[in-house]
Amino acid sequence: LRVLRPLKTIKRLPKLKAVFDCVVTSLKNVFNILIVYKLFMFIFAVIAVQLFKGKFFYCTDGSKDTEKECQGYYIDYEKDKKEVKKREWKRHEFHYDNVIWALLTLFTVSTGEGWPQ
């Protein structure tokens, strides 16, 4: 009930009420823009799936580029130690193999969130 107290203040101050009414009426336009944005993102996600499906893979051994070469074992040199590791053909964290992941990847690219500074 205490949460609703600021709403009483809005009713008492006419200028604050005008600002509040303006924000509420502009929400319709904001939602319309959001729908158009989501539609464009979906269209680009479908196109990205068609163009890039299955292309975002890499080998754990950086010297190998193809799945055919990415077999066997390799020596990983880290600072002072050597380690024998199995080569694996892995998918990148962000990819375009289906529409859901394509939407997530496009959102990440468009916002720049999670990218190195």
C-alpha cells in the first residue's frame, strides 16, 4: 500500500499529472517502435540462419582450420607447462544455427554487450 503513495502526489500536483499523462500516452508509440524493431530483428535472424548456419565452428588447436584437420592430439604450451590435449571441433558461443540463437547473437552484436573493451 505504501508503494501507491506517490500516485496520490501525482493527483495533487497538476504539472506532475501532465508529465505522467504524457509518459503514459507516449508508451503506445514506444511499443509500436519496439514491435517494428522486433520484426526487423526476426527478418535479419532468418536471413542470417540461411547464410551462416553451421559455419561458426572452430578447432581447439588454433593451427587447424577445417573439421577434417581437427583430429588427434596436440601440445598446448601454457606459460611454464606443456599439456597434451585432444583436438575438438566446437561451435562458437554465439552462432546462427537456429533462429533463437540468431536473435540472441544479433541482439548481442547490436548492443555491444559482452564484447571486449
